[in-house]
Amino acid sequence: MKGRQIDYRIQNYVKEHFSLYIFAIILFIMGVIFGSMIVHSLSPDQKQEMITYISKFFHGINQTDQWMESKVAFRQVVFEYLKYLLFLWFLGLSIIGMPFILILLFMKGFMVGFTISFLIAELQWKGFLFSFVAILPQNLLIVPVIIIAGVAGISFSLSLIRARGQNRIHQYQQPFISYSFLMLILGGVLILASGFESYVSPWLMRSVTTFLVR
């Protein structure tokens, strides 16, 4: 019975915020497209500098203690992702924070689009292979989490606007708890994604560096 109630609440939540999800996804895709386009505007010196950095990364990845590096990377990645999520949560608590949430969604798409497009444009199949093993897997979790968190923040900001107009701010204790609880769940998902990025992705990258450095 509880399972059905949870399913109903999830379906109802998605239906209620469907337009916001569509808008957030479109905004993210626009960021991806814009990031891909910016790659073509880089100067030859900028491209060469980035290629040099990537080449050093390929050669150096097999020369480090993977376990120790992964433990350090995990702490850093978890901190960065949770800080990002906390910032989204905080922006959702204020009416003026909504435009910044939109900017963050766009910038996340921009970074993903720029990184993958640059790798593929400059390294061809090697760039595609590297993107497939090093960037795509964790982003299959991270991107949906960012979109869901962004929509939740926008939705809460909009509810504050409506409540302020009707002088009903005091009635938003339960929505605040639900909003914060959702962010905690998303934080757990980001921790899982951080573990994958820190422990599994390096192993996948090591398995293909033989081909990448040729």
C-alpha cells in the first residue's frame, strides 16, 4: 500500500512539474549546443595548450597509485558535488535565486557540451572513447540529479512568490521539509556518482590509455 502511495506521489509530482522539467531539459540542451559551438571559436594556441594538457594526463594516469589517488579524488569530488547541490538548495530558498538556478543548469550543459565536443573534434575516435569511459557514465547520474534539483529549487521559489502574494509564508514548513529531504536524497545519488567517478572511471581510463597514447 505504501509503495502505491509513493508511486502516486511521484507520478503526481512529475505531472505537476512537467513543464518545468521540459524547460530545464531544453535549457540544459541549449547549454550543450552552445558549449559545442564555442569549441570552434578557440584559437590554435588555446587548442594546442589543451591538447598538451590532455596528452600529459594520458601519459601520467598509469604512473600514479590508483588507490591512493582515488581516495583523495573521492573526497574532493564529493565535496564539490555536494557544495554545488547545497548552493542549488540555498538558491531555491529565495525568490531572487531562481535566475541563478537557470544559469547553473545552462552552465552544466555548457561544460558537458564543450568538454565532449573538444575531445571529439581534436582527438576524433580517441576523444570519443575517452568521453565514453571518463565523462558519460557518471554524468548519466549527475545530470538528472542537477536537473531534478534545479526544478525543485525553481518550484520552491515560485511557491514562495505565490505565498508572498497571498501572505501565506507561514504555511510552508512542510514544503520546506519535503524540498530539503529531496535534496538529501539527491545528495546520496551524487555520493554514488562520486564513487564511480573516483574509483571506476580511473580504472576504465587506464584500460584504454594504451590506445589513447599511440
